[in-house]
Amino acid sequence: MAETYWIDQLPGSEGFIQLLKSVDTDEYFLKPVIGADASGTLRFTADANGLKTAMKHMKKHLKHSAMMLQPFLPSVSDAGELSVIYVGEQLSHAVIKKPKAGDYRVQDTFGGVDFPYQLSTDEQSVAERCMAFLWQRFGSLCYARLDFLRDFSGQWVLNEVELIEPSLFFRHKPHSADVFAETVLKQA
């Protein structure tokens, strides 16, 4: 799992600086716990301007949602983000999302593109372990989307779990929309 710190109230400047020192990186990423389409995200450095921007950003967004602080993983720019979609308790499909040149946002709203992706045995095993945890914690789920980025050593790490997600990339496996509808009806 990507190193993640949860922020539910605006920290003081010194407390925030200390938190940043505990994250082993030079560049950071803030995102709302509840959000969509990269809204409310911020990529920043710990210089004076970056700290000021991050504090202002948190002050604005913490009114609506807790925030997550993670190291910015630059692999998103070239390797992209891997999304693994489960419907019910079955792996449905996976996609790689890549940003347009010079950006980190993988969403098509910002020029990102996505492609079908075939998981390796090891990647599927990691996804299955993540889902096993979710099923144990929350019971049966109608669907889930696991988002992974490559860390500094090149390993896929879970950076988000989407349980309220409108983008499940059905266009890459059209029959999955039918399976999704059947799953929803069974759980209704």
C-alpha cells in the first residue's frame, strides 16, 4: 500500500511540516478522501511556496472531506495508474490509465487515456489479497475498483480503493456492465 496519512482537520504549520518529514519523498500529493476526477488534488513540494499552497488547499477542502497525504509517485507519468475492477466477488477486468504528456492526472477529462490490461499472476494475486481484506472488513461488495501506482522501487502499490465510483471502464469489457447490473439486482 502507498504510504498514506489521513488528515481530518487543518494541522498547524509546524505539525504539517513534521508530518511531511515523516514521508520519505521530495514531492507530495494531497487528495480528498471523497472525490472524483482528480478534483481537489494537489501536487506540491515542501518549499515555502508549496507549504503555503498546501495549507491553503487543505483549509478549503477539509470543510467538505478529510484529505489523504501520500508521496507523489512519479511513475504515474510514464507507467500510468493500474485500475483493477471487481464486480461482486469476481475479477472483471483491468485497465492502465495514462496522463497526457506533462501531467499527472490520468482522467480523460484532463487528456488522459486508458487501455485494457492483462494482469500477470503476481498482479492478480496482489489484487486478490486486497479484495480479501475488503470482503473481510465490509462483507459482500457490489463492486470495487483498486487503483495501483508503481512505487520508487517499481512495485505496484495500492494507492486508492474506489467503492463509490462512476468510472468502471465498461467500454473495455462491455459484458461487464450486464454482470454489474445483475449483481446490483441480486443485492437489492
